[in-house]
Amino acid sequence: MLKKRIIPCLDIKEGRTVKGVNFVDIRDAGDPVGLARKYVEQRADELVFLDITATIEKRKTFIELVGRIAAEINLPFTVGGGISTIDDAALLISAGADKVSINTSAFQNPDLITGIAKRFGSQCVTVAIDTRFNGMDWMVYINAGNTPTSLSAVEWAKRAERQGAGEILLTSMNADGTKSGFSIDVTKEVSKSVSIPVIASGGAGTMEHFREVFTKTTCSAALAASIFHYGEIPVPGLKEYLSGKGINVRR
Amino acid sequence: MIAILKYNAGNIQSVQNALTRLGYESVVTDDKKELMTAEKVIIPGVGHALGAMKYLAERELDKLILSLRQPVLGICLGLHLMCHYSDEGSVKCLGIFDAAVKKFPPFDKVPHMGWNNFSALKGSLFRGVSAAEDVYYVHSYYSEITDYTLAICDYVLPFSAAMHRDNYYAVQFHPEKSADTGSAILRNFLEL
């Protein structure tokens, strides 16, 4: 039985994790490799590293970090942030990333999805979609959620799949940071509209929220950041809970 | 020395990283002599069957793989290449296993991506591993079950998670990305 995946997401700035990290037994909370190692022990299923470094010069630091993660961590991991060309993706993949996540650049240039998929395979390309409900429909926002577009999340997800995406990372801007639960309706709609896996993101605050998104939608995975980093919801406890509720997770 | 076949497929570095973590020296190479004399050969990869077979044939690496006598492990695309035919590009493959590689029918999400367990396990590759353990898969094509099948995985339909014939071993999942269980399986191969 294929398991539902639990994915911690680490924001990286200039090679260090940002947002606080509250694992007591990590000596250096800012070190992404240490944190990643902790998640391997906790049996997280995959990891996502998002580079939020503003400047291009600092990208080198991120690529070096990807190399260190790949050397030490025996879990699949996705990297994202600032990838706008096939060469950007190639640098990260050859440094050891299993998948790259692309967002604004994919929306502005859907052929980028096809280009990366042709060179490295669809399984390497995760298209990240930030979506917000405008009162009528769930619309796509780009540029870190700052710029609205005229395309709905469902339309864009279908298009991204046709272009060669292997997976969709769907973040509800309405739910993100609220800890009031995943946006079930849009997650359900998008998961139903595409035949590739969908990762639900934004809004996780309790273990019940994970159960809800896995039972009410056909998403394949759920992603969260601070609730895992601060230890509010430990990954092993979450998996024990979900398993008790009849959801198939890797133990 | 363990030789990792260098060809036009991805994830090669991940396999080398995994060997290094297990304390084995390895070389990524397409040099015939290095491949012939290596203790063991690994054919890694994520990629396209047609492109990969073409690449191997142009360099006569297809014949070389068939002449190897040391233990050989194919991973993911490596398993597909060891079968006799793949639907991915309608290409004739190496024919070590009398099995065809087909695309998953669209009854569930494709690619089959994530952690999945086994429904049958046998052979030294799986020494100390239980069928309840999960390993990481990412693939859209699968191999049929044959007499060579060592382990079965069920997604949409039952398919070969691992195969073995003579000195040739192959796994559909990625042991290099499958945490402790994957490391145990890799170690079993390396200790053959």
C-alpha cells in the first residue's frame, strides 16, 4: 500500500534555516543538515528546502548546501526558490537534489516545466502553486503571493501536468500561517483534476488537520514547517495518530 | 572497487553518496576495463528507456553489461533496461529478465511516488528486511512479475519490486533514498 507522505519544509537563507527551530538536542539549530538528520531519525518521508536568499551571489551557498544534504541524508528531497532556467535546475539536480520546485518562473514560462522534464524526467519537476480564494474561485498568485493572475488553481494545475510536471505542491494562502487546517475544497478539487500526486500545504495546526486532508481529499502528501520545527507536532507522534485513524503512513 | 555505470541517467551521485555512507569506495565510469574488473557494478538511474538504450548501444555498453560475471545491480531504470522490452519508447532492452516493462494504467496517480512495502520477499538481497518495511519508489513504468521476481509491490496492480537471475539483481525502488531499509538492502548486495 502506498503511504501518505509527511513532509517537513525548511526555509533556507544564506545557507541557514530561518524561523526558529526548537529541537532541544540539536546543537546548532540554524544548520539545515543537522535539522534534516533529525527528520530522518523521526522518519519523515521527504524533505523540502526552499532558498529564500534574495541575491544571486548567495546562490552558490545554497548549491553547496544541497551537496552536503545529498551526501548525508538518505531521504528524497526537493529544492526550490529562484529556479528560472533549465541550467538553474541542472545545477541543483547535479548537486544531488531529487526534485526541483518551480513556481513563478513556471507560470510565466510553462515551457520551463517541459524543458526540465525532458532532460531529467517528470518525476524531477514539482510545480508549486500559491492560491487564494477571491470569493468566487481559487486563483493562482505569483511572485511569492504578491501578484494575482487570471488563472484558477485547477486550470493551472492541469496545464502544468500537460507540460510535464510530476507533482503539484499546492499552498493555500488563505490557510497558510493560520493553523486552522488545510483548505480542503481547493486541495480536493486540484487533486481530483490531475493524475499526478498533489502535496497539500498551508494551515496545518493539529494532527486532526492531517487526518482531515488525507480522508477528505485524494492528496498524496502533506507539508508543514513551523509545527514540526517547534516540536508542536512531532513527526513520530503524528504518524502514530494517523495510523490509529486508519491512514496508511510509513512507521 | 564498486563501479557505478556512467550513462545518460540521473540520480547517479545519490547512489555514490549512499555507497560512501556505507564505507565503500566507488567510481562513476563508462570505461570498459574499469567496469569489467570492478568487484560489483551498479546501473542506477532515473531517465528514459529509449534514450538510455540508445546511449548504451552507441558505446557498446549493452554487450559489455551482458558479459559481466560479477554481481550487477540495476536500480529503477536500471531494472527496466535489464528486461527484454520497454513500452517507454517501444525499445528492445538487454533481455536479462524475460519480462516486459509497461506503463501503469491510469487508475491511480502516476508516477507511483512515495513509500510502499512488499507483498513477497525472498533471496539474499532482503536478508534481515521484513515485508512490512517501506522503500521509496518513483516511476511511471513497471515490470511484470516473472519467475525471476524476488519481491512484489502492489500499486494499481502487482509488479516486480525486485528481480534476480544469475549474477544480475534489480530493484524498482531507490535503496539509496530509502532510509535504513534501503541501506540494509544495498549492504546485502555489496556483501554478496
